[in-house]
Amino acid sequence: MESRKIGTLEVSPIGLGCMNMSGGYGRGDDKTSTRLLNEALDIGYRFLDTATVYGGGHNETLIGNALKTRRNEYVLASKCGLFRDENGKSTIDGRPETIRRQCEASLKRLQTDVIDLYYLHRLDSNVPVEESVGALGRLVEDGKVREIGLSEISSDTLIRAHKVHRIGAVQSEYSLWSRTPETKMLDTCESLGVAFVPFSPLGRQFLTGKAIDLTHLPSTDIRTSNASPRFEPEAFAQNSKLLIPFSKLARDLNCTMAQLAIAWLLAQQNKAGNQTLIPIPGTKHIDYMKENAGAANLKLTPDTVELLNQMINEESVVGNRYNAALMASIDSEKDRS
Ligand SMILES: NC(=O)c1ccc[n+]([C@@H]2O[C@H](COP(=O)([O-])OP(=O)(O)OC[C@H]3O[C@@H](n4cnc5c(N)ncnc54)[C@H](OP(=O)(O)O)[C@@H]3O)[C@@H](O)[C@H]2O)c1
């Protein structure tokens, strides 16, 4: 795979979302995950995405154990400031002392001296972003972190944060059916020279054609009613109609739907042609991981990109990506209401 830049870091154009191996969409098994992580490096993935909160530390431990002898072969991204308390409740804490403590714990679990890209997972509404980013900047000065990232934030917050310390990357949801970053964030990233990392690039599996509606999902799955109105049965049935022309186009292009969804993202470079957008499809299946990497070889013509833009977009999709409560808890530009 060719490479793309995040500040001083060089990464593969497609990264590997590792959350899935520790939950979110059902938990993986560590033996398969260890193989998956090693085979991902073997076929050219050079960018792994994890976080303190994934599996309550399980995900960072898994990566640390599986890849301890291969640390110089990949760029490692993790996140702080979001965790589950002892009752399993999701908690946002962006205080400087928490960030430092969580970084030390991440380094230990990951069995490394330095995290290449360390994101603030969520903005803490009780802590000015300047304070949280100031703490991350001190971790850079101490050599524990190489680049700073922010996740699910608004353009205004990014601009404020960037004045305190150069931000390497912003990570937010972005895919054919989640277009909020197009309203402002992609332009802001371009003007500041910040890389953009789309999470959930497969629309939480919807765009692969293999997803099911939430009545058939276990309550532990993040797509259940708490999180994704788009997976409610009625909305899901409506949305599934969008996949009919999409799957036909994939067949015509001789690729899978997952590859087409990722290739569309890879084509969303800024106008100057800088290579700053790196999707991170997540999986716990080795065959999916290999299939997704294949999208790097798929070059879409401008006409095909435009056709896809018309086919699936925020207007044609029924339902928001998160429910109202979850939407209110994040700082990013608001999705349509
Ligand atoms: N910053 C944030 O707040 C945030 C939020 C969410 C995610 N993330 C990061 O972004 C990564 C990706 O996002 P995501 O996992 O939420 O969503 P995603 O990549 O859009 O979709 C993941 C879902 O698609 C399935 N899948 C993957 N490849 C497939 C293929 N080729 N064919 C059929 N199904 C396929 C996965 O199944 P299996 O898992 O069963 O293999 C899983 O159910 C995560 O792993 C995580 O690292 C960050």
C-alpha cells in the first residue's frame, strides 16, 4: 500500500480498527485476533487504532502481547479521556491528571515506550480543550507521545486546540451514509494541515450488505437502540433499499461492497491532493481484514464518485447515526436533527 501522512508519521492509506477484537460488535477470540494483527502487518497495514476504553484495556493489552516484537512495523494510535467506570457506565474525563495517568497505563498495556498518536477520545464539557491538549502536549515533550489527536470534536474546538499544540489528526465518523465532516471539518483540517481519520467507514457494517436490524442484535452490540436509530427495523428496511444499486455498482466494478465504501473514502482527498485521509475499517475476522485492504487497489473515476454521492448520502438515509442523548454528549458539528 502507498503511504499517507499524519504530521510526522507515515501510515498505510487504510488503517485497522482494533476495537472490534474486544467488543462493540461481539467479542473476538484472542487467538484469532493475535493472528489477525500479525497477518495485517504482513499484508501492509501500517496503522492500528485502539483506545483505553476498548474492552476496558483488553484491546491495548491484546495488541501489546500480539505485536511486542514488531513495534517498529506500525504506527500506533490510542485514545484517552473516555472509559467505563466500575458499573460499566461510560465516563468522559479530560482532566490533565487523568490524561497523564491513562497514558502511563496505556503505555504499560501496549508494552511500548511511546504512543505515536494519542487522541482525546471525547471532549470533556467540564474541562476547556486548552487544558486537555496542554496535558497531551506535555506528554509529547516527555517523549511518551509523538502526535496529538482529537476525536468527535467541532471545527471551533479544533481551531482552539491547534493554537495550544499542533494537532496531528482528527478522528470522527465519516462514510457514505454519515457525511457531517463535509459541512466544515474536512475544510478546517485541510486549512490547518491536520489529517482526518474516518471511523466506522463501513457504516457499522451497513455498507457491506451483511448487517441486520437491531431487533436481531444482542443488547451489548453498539448498534442497538441506544446508539443507532438507523438500525431500528423501519429505518433499516428503508435504508436497505439504498443498497440495491450500491451492490450492483460493486458487482459491475468487480469488487465487494465493503471495498467500494472504503474506496469512496479514499477518493475524498482535499482539493490540493494532499494525502491526509485514512479510513480505519474495524473487524475481528481475518478474511474481512484482507478484503478491506483490497480497497487500496480500487481507483474510482470522478464519475463513479459522483454517482455514489447521489446514491447514498445524509438526505437519502433514514434516521440519525446516534440517538438524541448520545448526540448531545458529543462536540462535533451537529448531524441533521
Ligand atoms: N473515535 C471513536 O469514537 C470511534 C468510534 C467507533 C469506532 N472507532 C474506531 O473505528 C474503527 C472502525 O469503526 P467501526 O468498527 O465502528 O465500524 P465499521 O468499520 O464501519 O464497521 C465494523 C463492522 O463491519 C463489519 N465488517 C468489517 N469488514 C467487513 C467486511 N469486509 N464485510 C462484512 N462486514 C465487515 C465488522 O464485523 P466484525 O467486527 O464481526 O468483523 C463490524 O460489524 C473501530 O474498530 C475503532 O477502532 C472509533
